[in-house]
Amino acid sequence: MDEQKNFIRCTEDFTCENCGAKVAGSGYTNHCPKCLYSKHVDNVPGDRANPCGGLMPPIGVELEHGEYVLTHKCLKCGTEKRNKTTDNDNFDEIVRLNQDFRV
């Protein structure tokens, strides 16, 4: 995937605009581990070049190759992006999403 090839590691701490959790960024952090919300700030992962800035709630989760992958949808512009989960993500929230969006 070209997008991954151009990934820019950007280590930033942030406060989640959805739930207020204080998040320590690892350079690969792209969503809040507590509520799983993201923010539409990148064109290429890590570039912080997208001016949209809209909140992106998780709208789905899939299991791919043994890893959970979230789909986020921007509330401001409608863009959808997929992001892998991490070990420190709220697993109860991942399970809830899986149940909510199961076909």
C-alpha cells in the first residue's frame, strides 16, 4: 500500500476530543485507546497535513490476519480510514463494536 510506504512517524501526546482521555503517543498512535475515536488530521499517516480536523468515530471492526482493524468515518467530511488496533486499546469497546456492526 503506497500510504504505508510514505508513513511519517509523528510522536505526539494528545487529549481525546471525544472522551477527554490523556493519550501518550508512540509515533504510531492514530486513535484514542479508551473510546477508539480518531481525528482526521493526516493525508498520509503521520503528515498532519489534512486541514479537516473532524472527529472520526469507529464505525466498524474486522478481524484480518489475526489483528483487529477499525474503520473510522469523519463526522465533518465523511472520509473513511482503516487503522489497526493495538494491545493497549479498550478490548471491551472493540467487542462492542464487533457486536454492533455484525451482519
